[in-house]
Amino acid sequence: MAFDAVAAARQAAIAAAERADAQDRDDGFPAEDVADLAQCGLLAAPVPSSDGGVGLGEEPGARKLAAVLRLVGYGSLALGRLYEGHVNALQLVARYGAPAQQARLFADARAGHLFGVWNTNRPGDSLCLGEDGRLRGVKTFASGAGYVTRALVTVTREPDAASLMLVVPLEPGSRADLTGWRAHGMRASATGTVDFEDIAVGADAILGGRDDYQRQPTFSSGAWRFAAVQLGGIEAVFDAWRAHLGATGRGGDPHQRARLGEGAIAVEGARHWIERAARIVAENDLPPERVVAFVNLTRLAVEKAGLDVLQLAQRSVGLQGFLRPHPLERLSRDLATYLRQPAPDGALTSAAEEILRVRGAAEHLWAGRAE
């Protein structure tokens, strides 16, 4: 029987939602949920079909991947953040890895290793590869710190400061400091600082070439994936809000109905943006700048939908939604935190700049060869 990634994600989401409150602490991590992803085949699913996986994300339009990310995010945004990073890493390996690297790393994914992509650093922090083949420095804001066992990291290479990708094996529980992660939400994502000091890496750890990580449109167009996870979180807030109105008998109030209708518009609008962004990226029929522009608009449309649903839900439910253990309390914190993605103003203005460059009617802005 063919593997059904969407059905697997749906079951994983149900279990993750049941555990999420218990994991909501500063040292939290969805370990049982990650184990479920491995057991049900979702950690191996993004491996290309030619390498023993099911090629999740290879399918036309990437609709299955979009649905999987949304469902995992619905169950737990912390788990969704980790799974999206795992998918991102495996897609980079598939795109830039040499055959021997791909064979080794895809085997690791099939064996249950959790991958992550760690690119961010606080000002003053860095990670570089010395001429002696040893790493110097740290990565910060690394989700899954202490739990990711295959870390795809960006480094500068001495002495020319070229950017490179490395895939570094890590032992569970090692080199991670989570004491700085005292966040409003997403507490269970185990986001922290990882110390790579003095780790020796060979040439077989280098993935791709100079500055491949930031090569467009791949670098920016992948943002639709985290937006799909966010959509899952938006739907979870929406459903908690609906359930509250039903349980309290307040759904008959016309003002409550009006708010709920506005929320439904926001949720469905975000869903359509995600589905079309996934298709545009997968089909790759548009110029790279146009693909990036559409994905930038998608991430901002989803952010706006999330903020709208949060405001409407909190106004509808009132103070109860801010009190533990009401379901809306944690869901709202996690969503508000995960919606804070970098450089939203730059994403908007760069998309507008591309739109201004395109001649013709609005209906042709995003029309590929098949439209």
C-alpha cells in the first residue's frame, strides 16, 4: 500500500495536540512527537523517491507537502517549526549534495535522525571554518538545539569569508544552551545557542559551493513552507475559538457571528495563498524574481490572516482566552511568536518593486506557461 503522508500527518497532529500543553515550558521539547514522525515515516518522507523515500514535495504543485506542514502545525507549532526545518535541510541536500553525501544523509533521515537548518546569528556571534578544518563559534536561535542530530549550518570560510553550507553530525544533548530562550510562545521548540567550537569537519561535510545557501529563488521561495505551518496554527486558534462559542452558547450573538465570519474569510484566504505559492514554486514557470515576489506576498498575507484571527478570537472569547488552561491561551502565544519572521517590510517592498517592473494586466502577473 502506498504511503499516505497526509493521513500520517493527521494522526501525528492529533497526538501532538494532546501533548502540547505539557511541553509548554522553557525546557520543553516535543520528543515523543518527533519519535512519532520517525515511526510513521514522515522524517523519511522528504527523501527523494529515487533514494528510498517517498519524494514528499516532489509531487506536482507540492500540495501534499503543503497539507502535511499545515497539519503538523495544527497539532503543534513547535513541532511544525522543527519539521519544516527538517524538510528544508533534506531539500537542500537533494539540490546541492554530491551523490555520496546524498546517500549517507538520506540514509540518516530514513534511520530517524532529525535534521535542522541553522543560519541565524545574533550580532557579534559567528561560525567560521578555519584553515585547519575546525569550526570556531556558535549558532544562535537554533530550533531543536540539543535534539537535532544532523545540523545544516552556514559558515564563513577563512580567510576569504565565503559562505558555505556544512552538515555537521551532533550527539543528542550536546553543545546546546537553552537558557536564553525565555520566549512568550514556542517554548517547546528548544531554540537556543549551539557551540561548534573545535569540531573538525572534512570536505565531505561541505554541501554545495560558495554562497549556494542564499542562491535565488530557492533561498526566498522556501518561505511558503513556514507559512504553511503558520496556517496550521491559525486554524487551531480558529477551531478553539469556534469550540468556545459552541460550549458557552454564545454563537447566537450576531456580533460573535460577524467576527467568526471575518475569521473564516482570513483562514480561507491564507489557505489559497499557500496552495498557489506551493504550486508556483514547484512548477517554476515564472522568472525567479516573480516567484520570490509571490512567496513574499504569501508570507505577508498569512501573517495578516494570523494577526486578524488572533485579534478576532481574543475579542470574542475575552479574558478567559488569556487564562490557563483555556486552549486559546497557549495557541495564541505560540502563533503570535511564530508569526514574527524576519524582514517583513523588506519582503513587501521588494515584491512591490517586482510588480512595478512587470508590464501588462494584473491577471498576467503570476501566470505561468500552464495558465
